[in-house]
Amino acid sequence: MNEYQNHPLAGATDLDSAFNKLWYFYKKYFIGLYIISVVSALLTSLITSSIDLSSFQAVTDDPEAAFELMKSWAGPYALMMLVSLLFVVILHAWVLERPAGEPGFVASILKKTLVALVPYLVAMVILTVIMTMLVSVGIVLLVLPGLFALFYMATVIMFAMPVTLVETRNPFEVIGRSFRLAHKNLWPNMGWVVVVLLIIVIASMLLSAVVMLPFTGTFMRSFADPDQAASLLDMHRNPLFIGLNALTSALVTPLMPLLAFLLYFRNRSEEVVAEITTDNDGAVRVEDLYPPVEDNN
């Protein structure tokens, strides 16, 4: 951890300083963040474009045919999730290593990505199962407990990737560390996550509206004529839509990795301070904080 104590995202103490650091990092390293995000969006969109969603309309009255059709989609969707997960790890590793600017940092990023991919996948599967159970129970009881469980687990999950890259490759230790770090400043941590998620949702809605502008005619025709609904379902296969969607969604994609490391460094820094020791007795003394004074007598 000590090697990252001077990271640009380290040192945020409140929401204001967190946003300042996030905006500074986003502007300074925008090109790299944007390129990785665009490539990720293009690849996932190209994979899903092989799925013919409009064909589902023809089998809605035949459950067996519908099930067989959905089974045929399992491969492309699984590949899309794998590619998406790979780029999530790459983007986090890039955020972690890029500020150092050391020679060969690209190789370091790829190495960290390959080493962290499987442990992170295992940890995420377990955390997702826990989140699904908690949210389901919360919604059954009341809606508000379900929302709390959702934001609580979203906060815990934010720590998983930084912990995997910096501390441990053991997925069970990753889960334990994520819970402990999330609970260090639970309410402020959840507040940061909620605020950034709201910003991402609003920005994504605005960007989606921009992407849909060239397809307004198709969108309106699908409402006026139900027979034209298939053209709306096929929109995700349109090259123009794929390109515009990738270029716009890449603007907000880096925000979650940046928030993840803001939270991680903030909560981990408290442990680093507690770990300061001296060679004598393991305690920090006042005289340890100043250089020795030579005796001129």
C-alpha cells in the first residue's frame, strides 16, 4: 500500500475533496480512460449485435421454442460478460498504475489484470449472490430495506477490485477485506456511492437521449405501428447506433473505477497511519518525528 500513498486519488477526506481529486484525475488522464472505455463498449456491442432480438417475437406463443432461443443466446451473453469483466479489471489496473508513469507500466497493467481476473470473478459471484439474497429479503419485508441492502452491497463491492489488485488474490480474503473497509466509514462511504451513482444515472440518461436523436423516426414509428416494433429491437445491431453508444457511454464508464480507489485509499489510509512504528518499541514518540540534533559541546 505504501507505494501508492502518493497516488492522485489518495487523501480525500470528504465529498468535496473527493470530487476535486476525481475531476483532476479524469481530466489529466482522460485520453487513456476514454480509449479503454470505448474499446470495451465497442467489443461488447459487437458481440451482442450477433443476437437477433426481433426473432423472439415469433416464438412468444411457444414456450419451448422461446426457451431454445434463449439458450442459443447464452453463449454470446456469456462472452459479453467475460469481455466486460476483463475490461473492468484493465480499467482499474490502469487507474492504479498509470500515475506512476514508470517504463513498462503497460506490461504491469496486463500482468495485474491476468493475475486478478479469476479471484475477482470468484469474489464478485459470491458478493452478487449475497446482494441478491439481501435485496430480495429487504424487498419482501419493505421496499426501503431492499434499497438500503442494494446500496450497502454496492458500497462493499466497490472495494473488491482495489483490494484484489493491491492486497490479496484470495477471493475469500477479498470479500472479508471489502466488508471491513466498507464499515470503517460506512455512512460516508455509502453517501459517496449514492451520489456518484445518481450522477452516472442522470448523465447516462442524457447521453442516451443524444444517441437516440438520429433514430427518432424509428422510435416514433414503433409506437404508431406495432408491426414496426421489430425495427426498434434491431437497433442495437445498427453500426451507427453501436458507434454513438460506445463514444457516449465511454464518458461515464471511468467514474466507477475512480470512485473505487477514492474509497479504498481513504479507508486504507487510516490503517497505514496506525501501522507507523519505530525500531525500538513499536510506538511513535515525539522525538521520532524530528531529526537528531548534533551536540556541539
